[in-house]
Amino acid sequence: MSVASKSRLVYLSGKMVPEGEAKISIFDSAVMLGDCVTESTRTFAHQPFRLTDHIDRLYRSLKITRIDVGHSRKELTQITRDVLDANMHALNAADDCWIVHNISRGLLKHGPSPAQQNTATVMIFTDHMDLRGWAKYYTDGCHAVTSMSRAVPAQSLDARIKNRSRLAYTMADTEARLVDPDAQCVLLDIHGNIAENKGGNLCVVTDGELRTPTTENSLAGISRQTVLELSGDLGIPVRESRLQMYDLYTADEVFFTSTPYCIMPATRFNGLPVSDGKVGPVTKQLLDAWSKRVGVDIVSQAQRQIDRQ
Ligand SMILES: Cc1ncc(COP(=O)(O)O)c(C=O)c1O
């Protein structure tokens, strides 16, 4: 059962409207320039997870990109909750949903500097959290593959700005899938350090220590932050550091973190097994701890969706 249905209500620049009536101009700067910041939050047991952190990150992205959303944080948080409430009735009790914010600079102006601030286009919607595509990775792990394209350097576009200009990530994903159609891409930065995935951060565990790249070259992921906090609770030492491909080849465990799947184990890296090629104990321990924190068994929720299909 999906929230995506005829009855879904979405928020578009001041109005709650049925999905089919939510239309934006082909001259919107999101369409013309990919000039749009974004957030994706998920629910656990129908409650938004770390919504304040997502809204805070959104406002940091808005500030740096100089997009005026026209709402205070408090107002935008209330609108977000209203969108969620308006659509909860369509959500299966066992499932959860995404809440997505897309905020563009608005309609382009004609003339020499089209991307001047106009009235922002504010788009907020919920979508059913379909976890079926990730379900098998919790038990089997995925194949992490480096792409040919490198991450956009922070000097050009800081990775901490969560934005919808996704061409670089999409190309990296496509390239990794040339090696293995089921691959998850690993982007390196222009210096050859591990950066991130098209929609997730990376962590490695070696000799009991968890390491993740710094935010010099990767988004300050909220799932990454959750893993760092849970590791602290579990007494797992953590370090934010530069990592090279060598560190993934020789790690005991490798995993990705992102809002929908939380933790996605990788059991192969560029064709070689990570350690013994099985999902490792620290990864499992962190998934368990996360499930306990949110009161939802993350792995079972995804697997139940497969069983139901
Ligand atoms: C490029 C990129 N890196 C990392 C992440 C993970 O961030 P979060 O854990 O906040 O979902 C995302 C999420 O969409 C992303 O787009």
C-alpha cells in the first residue's frame, strides 16, 4: 500500500493540493538550472526521525545558496507536520514514509542574470518508504564499486549543501553499474580519497575502530551522525579521517549510511570480498542498536515488504 495515491496531498508554495494538481513551471530554476536545495527525512513507526536536524541542515543549505524560503523554521516545521498528518491515513501500520523538501529559487527572470531571487518554489511531499530494493543487502551485503567520475570538489560546491543538482552523482552511479548492474557507487574525491555514495555516506570498521570520511568531501549525513552516536553508546571507537581505496580493500567491515535504509552493508569492494565476504558483527550490532532506538526492526521491516509482494 502506498502513500503515493490519488488521495495524496502535497504542499506547493502556500497550498496543500492533490498530487495531480501540483504543477510547477518549466521555467522554474529547479528545472532550468538544478537550482534547488533538498532534504529527505523518514519516519519510524510513523514518527519523523530527527526532523529538527533535517530542517536545520535545510536552512544551512538555503543560507549558503541564498534562497529565501519565505518561512521561519517553526513555520516550515509545522507545514511539514501538516503534510505528514494529511497523508498518514494511507500508510500501512507496518510501513513508514519519506518526507521530502525541495526548495528552488523560483521562476527565472528574463535577462542577463536569470537566477535572481524570486518567490521560492516550496515543494513538500510524503512518499511510501519502499525498502524492497535494499532488503537483500541487509543479509547478503552489496557490491561497492568506485566510479570513474570524481566527486565535485568542495571548492566548487560544498558537499554539505544538500542539493538537487544530481548529474554528477547520477553519472557516478551509472558508471559503477557498468561494472556490476547491482553495484553501489563509491565516489573518490579529486585527490583519490573516499568521498561518498550518490545518496549515502561510507563507514569502515578495521580492528574494532569505525572510520568515516570527514565532511570535507561528503555530506554531513544524519544517518552517519546517528551511527557515530550509536557507536559512542556501544563503546566502539570512531574516527573521522581521510580514507583511500586501500582502507576499503583491507577493512573488516564496510557499510553505507542513508536515510531510507539506515545502514547498508557492503560485502564486496571492486570485485574483492570485504574480509570473509559476510555482513560483519559491528554492522549487525549497529543495526540492532538503531532498531532499538527507534522501536522498529529495520531489517524485518524491509524483509516484510518482500514477503508481502
Ligand atoms: C550525496 C549524499 N550523501 C549522503 C547522504 C546521506 O545523508 P542522510 O543520512 O542525511 O540521509 C545523502 C542523502 O540523501 C546524499 O544525497
